[in-house]
Amino acid sequence: MGILAFVLGFTLLFFIGHIVLHPNATFETILIRNFGLLAFLLLHVILITGPLARLNNKFLIILYNRRHLGVTMFLMALIHGAFSIMNFHSLGDINPVKSVFLSNLRYDSLIHFPFQVLGFTALVVLALMAVTSHDFWLKNLGPKLWKALHMMVYIAYALILLHVVLGAVQNESSPVFFGSILIGFITVASFHLIAAFREKTVDMPIDGTGADFVKACMVSEIKENRAKIITVSGERVAIFKYDGKLSAVNNFCRHQGGPLGEGKIVDGCITCPWHGYQYLPENGQSPPPFTEKVETYQLKLDGDEVWIDPRPFPEGTAVAPIEIA
């Protein structure tokens, strides 16, 4: 309901403002601009949600609703695209969709580049993501493939950015318009860079080649009911401390690839911070009736030093927790 209220409120204010500032604009023009801007704005919110949630868990509530935001954003983009095609390509003697690709063939010109083709291609990518957003596709495609598919949002963003910029070059002259686009891009890039810099130490790999066990961390580095995330043999691993014990599991949640190591132990279960999916730390299995499983790892202690076998056990394999003296 909150998303719907935002869309309706934004649309109402946009129409009022546009009518006041541009009284001669047609209804179709206002509609196209409103839903185009709304989709572009929602896309920026979606793109910064991940980094924001990694930097501050207060933003997890937005992350929980990111799929709803994504589908809403696609619908806004679809309305924008549909009305644009009808308004600019439906009066000719060829199919309107074909007209998008054939009405302008100036691919060799930056100023006259057929920017609408970029927007149409981005819309196809967003449609694919919206259609596969349901957990049915997540379950049948598998978490890693599903995640890779939805990382195409960055391809869509690049296409839309070019679509907007090249379209503005041909139709806009306001520095405010170009400044807003630049601010949006800088915002998205900055949050991603800040989040990546913060995780730099996590991604420093521990070389486990040819070794049975490698040093992972110190027990004192792990907070109670929390985890220390390390990277070993190319995989992120979360080492949890709870009830005087240590257990290690793969950091990749089988729901949407959430970072298990950024969650905590709740009622004896590792609880993913993104959507609350749970796993038993001693075997990496979700408690019944759920069936998700993650890989587990063997640990050992040498004083305060935690050592890990870099070779994972198959998903859901029980491994006895290490008792902390």
C-alpha cells in the first residue's frame, strides 16, 4: 500500500506541477514524462537499497520490499514505453514496434542516435526480471542462476541512462535536467563503492591450497550469536559463535543470496538479515518443513585461533560444533 500511495501521490503532484509550468502540454506528454521519471527514480532507489542495507540495517525494511519495488518500477516503465510508442510510432504504415528500430538508423551519430532502441531493450530486460521475480523461478532456476539473472539490472540501468541522456541531448537544454541525471549516477556509484570498500577485508582470500586447515581468525574477533566472514578457496564463509560453540557455513543464503554472516543466531538458528531465512548452524539445514541447505565446514581450535578446513562438506552435512574452552 505504501508503494501505491507513493506512486499516486507522485503522479498527482507531477501533473499539477507540469500543468502549472507547461500549460500547453498534452495529456499524453505529461503521462509519458511522469511515468518515465517515476520509473527512473524507483530504479535508483532499487540500486542503492543493497549497499544501504549493508551499511546500515535500518534500511533492511526497504530491502525486504525490493522485489515489489522492482515490479512496480517495471510497470511504470511499461506505461512510459507503451504511451511513447503509441504517441510517436503508431501513425505510420509499419508496425509501431518495428518503427522503433527502423524510423531512425543514425547509429553512427551521437547527437541523432536512436535512443528509443536503448529504452526498448532495457524494457525487455526489466520485463524478464519482473516475470522471474516470484519464488517459483528462484526455486526452479536455483539461487545462483536466479541471482545472476537479476544482476542484469545493471545492464538495464546502463541502457536507461544512455536512453535518457541521448534523448535529453536531442530534446532538452535545461542544465537542471542534466545535473539531476549526474547526481543520480554519482549517488548510485558512491554507495556501491563505499559498500565495496567496507567489505574489502572480507574479500581478502585466505590461501587454502594444499592445506588441511588454515588460520581463519581469533575467537575474540567473533561476537556472541554473530559471525566472522572470511573468504577461503574462493568462497565466503561465515563462522558463528553461539552457546560456547563455533560452527561454519557458506555465507550464501539459498533464498536470494543474502549474506548469512551479517545475520545472527535467533532461537538457535542462523537467521539471514535479508528475508529471515533460517539454517541450523551445526548442519546448514533449514528447520522442517523448509528444505534449503548450505555447505558446512570443519573447524578446529588452537588456543584462541580458529582454523578451518577450506574444503566444504556437501550442503546440509552435519558437522559437530567446536566447543570453546
